[in-house]
Amino acid sequence: MKKRRIGCRIGLILFSLVACMGIMGKQVDADAVRVLDQQPLRVLFIGNSYTYVNDLPWLTQQLSVSAGETRTLESDMVTVAGATLKSHWERGDALKQIQNERWDYVVLQEQSTLPITDRSVMYEYVRLFDAEIKRVNARTIFYLSWARQNRPQTQQILTDSYMRIARELKAEVAPVGLAWQKVQEENPKLNLYYSDQSHPSPIGSYVAACVFYAKFYQKSPVGLSDRIYSTQFGTPQEGNRIRLESLRKTDAARIQRLAWDVVNQAH
């Protein structure tokens, strides 16, 4: 009888220990999630003037601030006018930046027409960059850009080029060019292009920022700030911010809604 009681007590002790360990394990998991939620969301943009004109990373950051995100957005960029991913790879600065800091996402923006004219070169260097991005436990996001204003028929080629390599590498896509199409269809009076018919106007960059916010946070940008502050056309200089454009509330809401719709549909 005593042996049975002792056995029961040992069983109860063991059960209690296992239960405590389970509770402690859940607490550790919860603490880990809490710490992650408090860490900044860190993004590196690699590209050219389509990224630095109007300071797209900073515009996206301002959307996250207006949303009151607990994970604040911290971004950096390695950009050179007219650069291809091949030229970035050969320079080496972008690779060093990937390797030397912690990133959640690395955004790859190819030169605007190369996905149309020479997809094979794009893919060669995308694969090299993606391998390095994965090596540091970050995720690749492709910046799917827009067609030139006088060549709208090339948008489908651009889209196919990015989507195909994204599927191969199991990477993400920020479908900015598709959002531009939707915005222009709904309101042709909104000018998304700079006067050269290639670079983004402030509103064009705002559309891109809404897409990137939706992609980074997996949340709708509807209701966020409609202000477009940046450094105009030049390379950004800290503290030199000006208001680029005033958007009507209805236009801002339309852009935000369409950006969210396109991001959801591109999954």
C-alpha cells in the first residue's frame, strides 16, 4: 500500500514538473514574440533612381509612423543612378551592406527596362543576391516597377519577368507597377510620372510607398497619412525635407485602397 502511495506521489510530482515546464515554455515563447514585436523592422533597398527619387524608403517609413506601428521601420539604401543589379554586384557595396547588418527584408530593384530587354542577365544576378540574402536570414522582395509612360504595353513583360523569378526563388513581390495601372485606370488625371515619362512623380512614389507598407506589414494602408514629404529629385540629405505634393483625401484613400487590393491579389 505504501509503495502505491509513494508511486502516486512521484507521479504527481513528475506531472507537476512537466506542467510547469510547459507553462514556462509557453512563457518563453510569448516573451520571444514580445521581443520580436518590439524590434524595428529593418529593410535594405538596392536599386537606382526609381528608389531614391522622392526618397521612397523615407516615404514608406512615414506611413509606418502614421500607423503607430510597434515595429518601427528602419531603412537604408544602396542606390546609384541607372544601376543594374549586375553593376551593384560588381561594385560590392550592396553585398557588404547585406552582410554587415541585420535585415528583415532586402528589396531588389532592377534597372527599369532590363527585365524587358535582357531577362537572363537580370536573373543571373537576382539569384546571386537572393542566395546572400537568405544566408543572413532575411527575405528578398522584388520591386516590380512600372512601364515607361509612352510604352504601357511593356508592363506585362515587366510583371512576368519579376513574377517568374519570384516563384523560382520563393521570394516576395511588391507589385508597384500593377498598383500604378489600377490608379491610372480609376483616375487618369493623377499624374504618376515625372516629366521624363520614366521617373515617378511625388504621387507615383506615394503609390509605391503604400504598396511597400502593405507588403512589409501585411496591413491595409487605408487611413494613413496623405502627406508627401521628401527631398524632391536629388539624393536624400537628412533634415532637408520639403512638401512635394498635396493629395486630396479622396485620391489618397483611393490610392491606399488600390495598393492594398493589388498586394493581396499578387500573393
